Amino acid sequence: MQHAQKAVGSRQVKKAIVKGSVWKVFIAEDAERHVTRPLIELCKERDIEVQFVDSMEQLGKACGISVGSAAVALLKEE
């Protein structure tokens, strides 16, 4: 996942979803629900695949960043 084009963090993920450039979203199970619920709803509305991971820390590491992340979106090739 480190080399894929992606949006990291709930705000960036939301922007990318609204823009229509996302094909898959990863959500951390331990992230606060008020942060992740709107993203999950957007994904459902737009038929975007959602995959859950155990922790924000795990998701951050998978993206090559040293902090946790509630959400990460993989972007479509442009």
C-alpha cells in the first residue's frame, strides 16, 4: 500500500470520495465512530469497497507513516 496513490486521514479520504477518485477505503476498527461513520455511509452511497483493519496504528504503518490513521483511500489511476 505504501506505493499506491492514496488519501490518508479522514478529511482527505472524504474529499477524495466526494471528488469520485476512490476505489477502496480502509477504516481502522479502533477509530472513533463519529469520524468513521460518515465515511462508511459515503462509501455505501457511492458503491465503494470498504475494508476494516484492526487499528489506526496498523493502518498508518501500512501507509508508511509514523502516526495512526482512521482512514485511508486508494485512488483510481488517472
